[in-house]
Amino acid sequence: MPALSHALGPAQVLAVAAGLTGKRPKARLLAVRGHSFAVGEGLTARAERDLAAALEFLVSFLKEARS
């Protein structure tokens, strides 16, 4: 297992959760595309739009899951 938590992929995160709880959790993966990774640079306008769309989707998904 990698030493850094950021090095775990989705399957490995679920395996750790299953190992800790003894259960296989339900899971979904929401990815937001990165556009520029220059050191010291903030989010680009395009990345901010993608993040806003992802958050809108997530809120809608969670509201639907609760009903």
C-alpha cells in the first residue's frame, strides 16, 4: 500500500473502508477535470466552471438520494 493517502485509487480506498468496517460501502466517483497545473497558479476560469457544474450535480444527486 502506498505511503501517501493521495496515492490511493478508488478501489484501494474502498478496500481500506471494507477492511476497517467489514462492509463493502456503496460508492460513486465524481471527477473534475484539471486544466493547468503550473506551480503557484490558482484555478483557471474553465476549472472553476467545471467545479461549479460538479458541485451542482453532487447537490442534486444527494438531494435525490435522500428522498
